[in-house]
Amino acid sequence: MKRIIITGILLVLSFSVFAQEKNQESFPKNELKINMSNLIAFKWVDVSYERILNEESTFGVGTLFSLDPGINGIDEYRTFSLTPYYRHFFSNKYAQGFFVEAFGMIHSGKIENYIYTDFPPYETIITEDKYTDFAVGISVGAKFVTKRGFIAEIYAGIGRDLLNNSDIEVVGRGGISIGYRFK
């Protein structure tokens, strides 16, 4: 009798685990987003793809490039970046709500150097050097998803350059993104 009860319990548990796995497979696992605040404020195209790993974590990669390299802004010298990231969500909803993100960022751009001459004719010579650097950092934010898959998210973060190839020691990451979640 004990064997029948134990076998019955094991069967019920295995069916419930299988049902949960099948239920998770029915959720869309891909997201495509554009950071609208960077596009509007800095003329940067910032597009990201995110893959849902499970109900509380995702992995993604974002790419940013400048449409106007001469623009002056918060991070005026960065012209390109590639940013892989991992997010962990703290919500009862499937891969949405409040999150903490760890990221790495490889970025490149131009640095303007000013050279002042001490002898007549007194001149200021401006040269531009290109750089590539790598930063690691952390962000916090929130993601909201509608039943039809529309996404709105807001996030902000900060990172530290590790290679010291540029004058920039700290990089920022953030914005307001919209996108779509699909299978």
C-alpha cells in the first residue's frame, strides 16, 4: 500500500513539474527595444535585444552609435558602444518589474587634446585621438509588459572604465525604452 501511495505522489509531482516547464515554454522569450530618450536627447541610436532565461532573469546586448558625433552632451565623446548585460527581476510577474542589472561596455570615441604654445604667435592647437575602452557597471530599473507584448522600461546605471584609454573614468547607462516581446 505504501508503494502505491508513494508511486502516486511521485506521478502527481512529475506531472506538475512537466506542466510548469511546458507553461514556461509558452511565454515569449525574445525582446527588441529602442532607447527613445537617447535618440531624442543625444541623437544616439540605442537598440537592444534581450533573451528571457527564466521567470526572473534575462540576458541581453545593446548597441549604441551616434548619429551626430559633433553633439555636446553628457558623454559627448562616445560614438559607439556594445553593452552585454544580465538582469535579475524581483517580481512575481514573468521577467518584468523591478530589476538589477550587471553590465560590461566596450565603447569607443574621440578625445580632443588642446595644446597651447608658450611663444609667439600664441596658438591653441586642437588634435583628436580615437580611443577604445572597457567598463563594468551596475544599473537598476523597472520593466512593464502589456498582455500583447508591448514593453516600456526605465533604467539608470553607472560603470567604471578599466583600461584607462580615455579621459572618461565613469560611463553612464540609462534611459527610457520601448519595444516588443515575441516568441
